[in-house]
Amino acid sequence: MSHSGKFYIAGKRLIKALSGMNLRFLVPLLLPLFLILPQTARNDCGPGSLYGFQGYSFLNAEVLRTTPRIGEFFLDFESMAVLETGNRQDQVVDNVTEWTLKVCENALPEDVATVIYQVPVDIMRQLRTAIQSRTIPPPSILSGNTFVNFLYRNKCEETVDYLIFAKECEPHVGPVSDPWGETSRNVPAMLELIEAGKKDFRKTKSDYIKLRYAYQLVRLAHYAGEFDLALELYDFCLPKIDQPLINDQKSLIYYWLLGHKAGALLKTGKRIEASYLYSKIFQHCPSRRQSAFKSFSIKSDEEWQELILLCRNKTEEATLYALRAHNAGSKAIEEMQRIYDLDPSHPFLDILLLREIKSLERDLLGLEFNDKKGYNRRNYGVPRAFAGDYVISMHDFVHDLWSAGKVQNPALWHLAEGYLDLLSGDFYAAEKNFREVGPKLNSEELKEQLEVFQVVLTISAFEKPTSEVEEEAYDIWKREELFREYPDFSDFLRDKLVQLYRDGGRPGKAFLARHTLDDLRMNPQEDILNDLQKVPGESERTPIERLLFRDKEGRDIRSELFDMEAVLLFQEHQLEAALRLYKKIPRPSWDAFGKFDPFRGSFVDCLSCAHSKDTADLYNRGELLEELLDLEYKARAEPVNSAVYYYRIGTALYNMTYFGHSWMAMDYFRSGSSWSRMGGDQEVFSYPGAPYGNQENMNVSRPLYYFEKARLAANDPELQARAAFMAAKCELILYYQSKDFRPPPAPNLAPDVPPAYRNHFQMIVDYYRDTEFYEQLIEECLYFRLFSGDE
Amino acid sequence: MKKHCSNYLVKFLAVFGLWLVFLSGSCTRPNLPAPSPAVYHWKQKFNVSEAEWQLLDSLNCSKIYLRFFDLDKENESGPVIPFSVMEARWPQDRKLEIIPVVFITNRSFQETGAEQVEQIAENLFDKVVRMLEELPPEIKIKEWQLDCDWTQSTREAFFQLAAIIRDKLKKEGLELSTTIRLHQIKFADKTGVPPADRGMLMFYNMDNVRDSSTQNSILDLDVAGQYMQGFSDYPLPLDIALPVFSWAVWQRNTKTLGLLYPFDPSSLQDSSRVEQLSASRYKLLKSTYLDGRFLYEDDQLRLEEVHPDLLLQAMDMLGENLPPESRTLSFYALDQSMLKSFSNESLRQILHRWKKID
């Protein structure tokens, strides 16, 4: 049996899944995208959107290629369900491999698997008939199967007889197909099979086939509940078998057989003897390692001592401690010390070492900049409270062991010491250890691991967001192979850069390293915008800055930043300052930021109604600012017409609030849900994907001010009435935002608005009843109709 | 004459005094009918020992809530299937009432649609029926029980399953009970009331076992007191389950590593291996096996036990809140540790705690 097995760990599965895609051509696009686009898998919108531990791992279980498939068992110990699947698959692979090696090396493994696992027993009987006849060909359904061809050509009657017997046993010993069905077995039928099998065993010449018969017989008896019989059959069969070896190792069937003997011993109360056998299976048989661990059962110090007495050498004894080290709550260093004292070159020492390092990696790697550490703490209890002390204890232990020179793979341990230095924050010591261990590494896997650790160290050791650091970070990003094999590099590097930028007073770069401009538009932040404006021109930018400063289409975002800054000022009614900024954007580009018609008045606020198509009514932001400033100027310069101008300003300002049809002139994103959450001065609302929330432009006091100015300045009662009506709309909104607001008892009822918020409605009734506008208002506005009592 | 009169007076006063004592005692005791005794049996093999039968006989207890199997998902996304199916060696010639209990994990109902729930209910019903096929005639079945600690998100699914089972049982003239937790009574309007004929109030596991400040997560009457509301309005008649077990909370550096259950407190008496830090906290002096589990030097154990006195107080508390109606009191659970920790007499006292003094 080949001992170079495959390794499966959670990370490796992910890597394999990713490597199934041809990422090579996507990398140039991915590089900026991972920076600029939000990382939805790690989006900070609450634990509900996250799944699994959110950390980084760079440990490659392939470093243990010499030890068959131990890695996944130990390194992903939490995922027992995954391991169970893996174990079943491993058993199939191991079994097929052994058949191939022992019986027919020329057969294709998939053909062997077909014969063993899929061909029904009656077809196998036809094959036997064909072999016995010497003239009848094999069943046509098996034509082309290389294993069948071998069996037929070489007249392997014994092997076929065994396969028939095994298939006859299978229904009695296989997992229950219907978990809701009967769990009891047909014991009489199983006992009959045992008798038939014993006869076949006796006449079989091949030791390998005899071993397989022995396995079937003991298994039948075990599952039939005939435990004493199982033990008798074991004692009957084994002395008659000259143990076959596969690549100088005992057959895995021997260990499978041992497992059933151990099971029978367990059921007959011989727990210690059973546990001893389980420890041998644990040591030698990867595909049954997990079940051996689960069945291993020692309950007292006395039993433990008895168990030790059964061990024939220190390696076996050391395996007992390796088993104990895998109990939940075990103290790894204590058990590893015991293993080392007994057998310094025990292979399980390496495995336990990597397991502990992986746990410490979860605790400590990137802890200072992992933005999901709160989530990890709440959901996984990571980092463990003692991790800080433990990494030092483990470090010292590792150093002592490898420097004594007795462990099987001292280079691995030396490398591990370096990584532990890194995890504990001693980058100097880590770098020194990595430098020293490099020449000692023989395997490609360890060399690759060193390379990966060195990159992790480089990133971890970044101190300030200098241009040199950015250049180095960019060089790391370009290593697409690394990112494909170790996908955590993407998050690790990004999160580190975010931390550097944040600590280095570059909030803008920190933001864009993790989010997009769209995220910022939800609630533009002045400090972020100011910082981003410090990024120099294209020719002077670092490669990272070039990446950050591009939008989804690859265009420079400078103008978009000016647009956002202008909108912020616009919201504060700092029109001149806003226009000055806007003029930094090339005028031909102004339309690209949208066109709006806020001067269009309406009785009813309609967000979804069509905007004017008349270009004379449409203004881009820059033009809007110019127009508003012009109106202000005119209102001051032409007092006789000021009412008209003020009314026009008020209309625009109202329509550009959250409540108006041109809200997008002064805001980038509007959420309908904000309506039900508004109150008081609140204008920022939480929103998924919005790191600073969603800011809504809900302040109607400024348009109210202008409507009042218009009404007071107007001579024309029609204009006065209009201004009063618009002011009344503002008053109603203020009522909705106030603490006085009481929702109506039913949604189809008008709210009962207190008189304090009906001043302007009352004004219209008192003073403008004779205007044409009043008639229109009665016609158009239900609220006013109800208020006035007029029809 | 004078001496004779004074003797008579003393005796009268003594009897009168005793009568006053009894009267005052009975005034503080709840005036409820004594509950019928029962036990839970929660092991995979139903094989009651002679000592356990003797205990049951001494309590006149012939009712056993017997765990038949657990239901859980095979894996995170797999189907719901039975686990740890009970292996029965039915006692012959013994009159018993068995209540088949099925424990259902909350996970079984997560992301489980109505059709799947229906299928699970059918499978559950058929399996219990099959398991009852070999039942001796002396053993009666009048009720089944579903044990599930449902949550807001799984409530609908669990209630659907309970309703299906209840309908099926009704056709057979049987009743359905479900386990109820204290918070499900206090907040019944939020948690809902399962569609069952009776509820079994699980009067234990009240506090957070992982919290290092918790004294006794099995039964803490201060914690229970916060939930003693809503009993009179609760629509299901309630039976009670009281704990008769103990366990040890295994801790290291204030972090809880696990629960040692079942746990034999006498294993903490070995002063060469264990140091007592306080009434309920112990420290391991060396790495060693303790009651079947390997623990390490400096690990700590918080022993949580239930004593008869505590159960008497629990009965008093329950008696003050439960409406007067007949009900069952079941001890969780029948095993060797129950026999070790509770004498027959102490269990009898608990059972008769509400008995009126005539």
C-alpha cells in the first residue's frame, strides 16, 4: 500500500476548489477589485452574514507528506463530520489501492473499485462460471474492465470466490440503508455465512485472500453480536495466515480485522485489551484512525498502567499518549513531553506540533488588525485567554526539543519555532530562525512553507504606510500563485494595510482598501475625502495608490471626490464653497454626475413621477449651484422680485430633500425604510453594507425659511398662498420628526396634527381663501380639504 | 388531686402545642394532592437493575419515561434520522406504564420545511410503534412524550410535528406530552404553547453552566424564582421533572472545558489528587483519571449537586405556584448515581411534600 496519501484540510479543500478555476487571466482584474470592491464574504454587516471562523491560516499540512493523512485528522479536528466523510473515502481508496498492489498491479484502480463496490453478486457468479468453463467469456457487462480481464485470463477462481463471499456478507454488515428501519441483523443467516466462510478459508491457498476471509468472518460474528465467536474465529484464522506485507507494511485488512477483534473485546468487558488494539490501529491504519480514537476507552490510572504493560515497546507506549493528547481539553505540551521522553522520533510529535501551532495561529495571527476579531471572540471564544502565555510555553518547548536533535524532523521544529516567534510578535527572532533554518530544509513542502511564513512575516512587520511598504505590498500582490494557494493572503494583506493607513492618519486610504466609493457615498466623511485628496497625481502615485484611485471602470476618481465634497457642502448650504470645488471638475464632465429638475413644483410629493424632459428645466449639480447663487443674488439685488426668487430657492431646496422628487441632487442613496425610523435630528441610519450608515437629507428647516421669506416678501396673494402651502408641507414633516408625533390609529386615516404644526394651513384658511390657489388646493390636497372643512 | 391536675394540664398543653406546630406547618405547605411518582430512564439499554427495581417498588412507582431514541440531523445539511436507539430488554411479569420519549434536537427543525416535518413525524410515529411491538402485555402505554427545547425560529416546525403526533395518538386513545422549560411558561405568549395534552415541566438546568460565577446550573431556586409566573394561566396541565443527578464542570484558567456527567462526587475525596478550594470547587493536584476522565494538574472542578433538602424547597416553591390538580412527579434519571445520592426515604419525603396533615 502506498503511504504517500493525500492530505485534506479545510484550507486545502478551499485551495483545491479555487484552483479548479483558471485564475491566471483574472488576476490583473482581481488585484484592484479585491481592494476596491467590498469583500462581501467578510462584509461587516453583522454576524448574520458571516459564517465560520474569520481569521487567517498559512499552515500547509502537505509538510507532513511522509506521514500518511495524519494532517487532516489533527489539524481540522473540529470538523468531525468532514473527517468522517474523508475517512470513508480514505477507506475506499486504501482498499482499492491494496487490491491493485497485491493482486493485479496492471488493473486500473477505477476498474478494481467497480468490481469491489459496484458489480452485483450474481454477475460475479457468472464470472466464476466463465472462469471455470474456460470457454465462456466474462459477462458482457464487465467487458473492458481491466481487473476482470486479469481475473479471467489468470483463472483467479480463489479471488473471485472470495469476492462473491464478501458480497454475500455485505448486506449483513453494511450500514443500515434506512436509518428509520430495523437495526437488528439476521443473525441465523450471518452464522450460516460464517460456516460457509470457514470452509472457504480452509481451502484457500493465498495468504492474502485468507486474511480477507478472516476479516469477513470476524466482522460477521462481531456484528451478529456473537462476540466470543468473533474472538474464537480470530484465534482460529490468524495462526493459519502468513501475514502478507504490502510495501513492507502489514495489510490494512489486518488492522481492519484487528478493529473487529477489539470491538468484540470491548463488548466482552475486556476494555484494556481492546484499547491496546485500538492504539495499534490508530498508529498504523489511517483510514480507521478516527474510529479507533473514538473507541479507545481507559477510565482510571490503574487501567492506564495495565494498558502500558501491554505495550511491547516505547513507540507503542508513546502512541497511547498521542491518543490521549487528542481528547478535548488535553494539555498538549504535557502529552508531547511524555511522547518525547519515550520516543523522541515518534511521528505523532510532528502532528501534535502542527495542531498546536494551528490553534495558536487562530488565536494570535493578525489579531491586532483582524476586523472580525469581535465576531471570533463572541462565536468561537478566540483568542483563548491563555494564548499569550501558551505561545511562549510552546515556543520554549519546541526550541528545547529540536535543539536537542532527537526529533524526527528537526528542521520542521526549527521552522515551527520561527512561526511561533512570529505569532508572539517577535519578528526579529522569527526572521533569524527563518534565515537559519532555510539551508536545512530538504523537502519542497517545507521550503514552500518557509517561503509562505516569510511573506507572512514581511506583512506582519510592516510598520508604517510608507511608499516603500506600499511597493513591497504591491510586489506581494503580484504573486498570483501564492494568493491562489493561500487565499487568506488576500484578507491578511488588505487588513494589515487598513490598519497601517488608519494608524498612520490616512483614513481615506484605509477606507478604500476595504470599501468602495459607493459605500462612502452612503454617508460621505469629510476626513476620508480630505485624506484621499492628498493622494498625488497619477505620475507620482505608488502602485497601490494607482489601484485605490480607480473606480470600477478603471477611471481616476479625483473628480468623484470633488463631487462628493461639493455635495457635503451643498447639504450645509455652503453654496459658494461647493461651487468652488465643483469648478475643479472639468465642466464638460458635470453632466456625468446627474441632471435634476428641483425647481419643478407640485402639490403632491411624488418620487417615482417622471422628471421633466425639457432640458431647460434640467440642471447638473454645478449648474444648480450657480443657479441658486444667482437667485440669492437677484433676491438681494431686486427686492421687488425677491419673493419669486426666494420661492424658487425654497422649492429647489425642498425638492432636493429626502421628501422631494430631486433628492438625488443632494444625496446619493435614499432608502424608503428611513421614513419609518426618522425622528428628531436623526439623519444617519444604519444600512447593510454602509460602514458609516446611510445619511438622508431630511432637514426641511432651510426650505421652510425660504418659503417664509417668500411669503413675507410677496405682494401677490397667490404667491403668498403658494409659499404658505409649501411652508405647511415643511411644518407637517417637522411634526413627523418631532417627539409630538402620534401615528394615526389606522394607516388610512390622516394624522391628527396639533395646531402648533398647522400654522400655515391656518394662515391659508384665514388669509387666502379668496385666491385661485386656494381653489386649486381644495381640489388637489386632501389633507387641506379635511383641515379647512371645505369641499 | 392538685398533682394529678397539673400533670393533666402539662399533657394537655403539650398536645395542644404539638397540634399548633402541626397546624402552622400545614398552613405553610401547599395544599395540593401528592403527585404520582415516576422516573426517567435515559440510557441506551433499558435494563433496570435489581436495586433500581427495589427503589421503584419502595416508592410505589410503576411509571417510567423511557427514552426511545434521539432525533438529529445526520450532519449540518443531512436528513433528520434517529440516533442511539434504545435496546430494550422488557421486564416480564411486571406491571408498568411506559411513556416512550423521543428527544429531538433543535437543529432538527432548522431550515426544515413543512413537508419534511410531516415526513419526520410519520417516521417517528412508525418507528416507536415498531419498537413497541414486542411489549409484554403487563406494560401499558397511555402517553408519548416529545422532548425538544424549541426556539423562536424552530417553534413552528416543532409544533407542526407535535400536532401530527398528537392527532395520530388521539386515534389510538393516547395522549401526548411535551417537555416545557420555565421560561416557556413565563413567556408563553412569546414562546407559544405546544399542541399537546400535557406538559412536563423540566425543573432543572436553569443557569448558564459556562458562566464562572454560576453556583449551581442544575437547580438554583433564586434563578427559578424569577420565572415563577404564569402557572395558573398556562393552558396545559403540568407534570414535573426534578433532577436527582450531579455533575462536575471542568474548568481551566476560568474557561469551561466541559461537563463531567454522570459524575460520582466521591471521586473528589482523594486528597492525594484533589484539593478542595471551597464548598463546591476542587483543584487537581496532579494529572490523573478522575471518574473516567483524564484531567490535568491545576484543572478545577465545580461540583454541582442536588440534595434532598433542595428538592424539598423546590417542591415548596412549585406547590405555591401550581394549580391544584393531579400530576406526575418524575425524577431524572434512574441510575446508580440516583441510588447513591438519594435514599428511598428522602425520595418519599419529596413525593409527599404536599401531603396535607389531617
